[in-house]
Amino acid sequence: MQSKPTVVLTSHVHPPVYDYLREHAQVIMPAWPDPLSEKELHAALHKATAVMVFMHDRVDEDWLNHAPYLKLVAGALKGYDNIDVQSCTEKGIYVSIVNDLLTLPTAELTVGLMISLGRCINMGDKLVRSGGFVGWRPRFFGKGIANTTVGLLGFGAIGKAIAKRLTGFDCRLLCWDQMQLSEPDAAQYNIRQTSFEDLLGQSDWIISCLPLTEQTQHIINSQTLKLIRSDAMLINPSRGSVVDEAAVADALEMGLLGGYAADVFEMEDWARSDRPGHIETQLLQSPDRTVLTPHLGSAVDSVRQQIEMEAAINIVDFLHGQPPRGRINELKQTADQHLPG
């Protein structure tokens, strides 16, 4: 009897996903909540036909050299900055990703970051827990969303989802995007397109909805921060390196920026060879003017399970002789040459 192929999960997944994969393969999975250690990963990769990877993984040539039998890297993710697709293709390895399941929860979190930052929720919570609340006092006066101007840097799927969720807040919406805003979109979202400089200067809230490219890296920097109003709030749910964290920390310290909320950080951006190894210390030391969350954009239980299951389906498709439906690369060899056997 032929043994089942080995599938490695670099992080823990929901039980239904694990059980589904166990029906088709031998599965190696770490205990919750930590990923496989480097030693465990290298040992597991040596046996692997397919691997499910996550945002914390860096799939580069060195990583792939530990996986001589690997035929599929299945990302439980939509963005794949952390996967060297070219090296995978050269080694005859498929790369697959999942459908866009992250947009809506990311948009929800963005609105949550706005409210948390603007209404001083973290500071208020800290006061109550410390025993310092003895009744109403005239403190923690923050910034609301109603009757303010919200500027969206980028108006793709996430930008539109955020705009949709802000329609009930009675705010004015601006956007900046390299693509021309269509009249139907302008009407549907009640939004006006403007220049980058105009958006920075007019907005009470500035939200980055940009992907990380050579053009967008540090688009918010010491020079562009000078265009922003000193009481404006900057929100980053997109990619850490769109923002120069050191410049933002300096602006907060000098009173040139009202506040900063982020769910993503420069240290996460594997595509950068010069990425910092930690979050800017000044940001961590400014709790009264920042809200920082640990990449929670898709951290809705049902969403994460759906993401994992789509990645698992890509793996099972492949194990059953089909090219994974979520593949983003094509191989010169036929699919049959890449099936386990």
C-alpha cells in the first residue's frame, strides 16, 4: 500500500482544516500558538510534498533548498510578498494563494482603529483598570469622525470597503489613486478624487490603502508629513513600509501629527532587504498618541478558517492530480510531472 504524501503546516490551523487534510495526507503541524521552530521546519520540509505557509514565513531559495521533494507552496494568504515565486517556478514548484477574503475584516478593523485612536479608548481603559476612575471628569477629549474629512490613499478593494463602512459616519471622503475615479464609483461612495498633496493637507484622517511597491515605500515620510495637519490622525492597515515609522515617531514627538494607528509594521516586510528588525522604539513609547495592533486585519475566526480551508483545498486538488486552482505561477512541465507518486 502506497503511503500518503506529507503535507507540512508551518502554523496551527482550525480542527476542521486539519481533519480535512488528514483524509488525504500525513500532516505535520505545530502545537498552538507558535509556528514550527527553524529546526522543526527544516526536518519537516525534507519530507514535504506540499506546505501551507503563512505571513510569518519567508519562502526564499535557502528555505526551498531544505525541501527536495516539494511540489506546492500553498499560501494561507492573499498577498505573497514573502514568497520568492521565481525561485519556486525555477524549481518546478507551484505557488497558490486564496481568494480575497481579507478585505472586509480589514476594513472593519480600520474603522475600529480610527475610533480607538480618536476617542482615546486605550487610555480610558487603562485608567479604569488602574482604579483611577472615580466619576466623570473633563478628560480624554478626542477626535470624532462625524463632520470630518477622511482621505484614502489608494482606492482599490480595501479603500472602497472602508469608504462603504464610513458612509454612516457623516464624514466627507477624499481619495488619491493612480487610476481615474469612475463617475459611478464617485457617486456610489460619495467620494471625490484629488491630488496626493491636497488630500494630505485637507484630511482630518488619512488612511493608507496602498500596496507596497518601489513607488509607495515610505510615501509617508519626513517631507510628506509636513503637508499633514498637526491634529490629523494617520491610520495604516495596509503595509508597514508605506510609512517611515521613524519619521512618524518624530512627527508625533514634535507635535506635527495628532496620532498614529497601525496594524502593520516595517519589520514585517520581507520584500525589503533592509527591513528593520523591530518596531520603531519611539512608537512603542508613545501610547497616548498611538494604537498598535499585531496584524489583526484578517483575525476573524470564521475568516481565518475559510482562508485555511481554501489553502487546504488547493493542496488536496494538487494531491489528486489537478493543478491548484489558486496557483499564481505556471510550470514548463506538465502538471502530471509534478504530482507525488
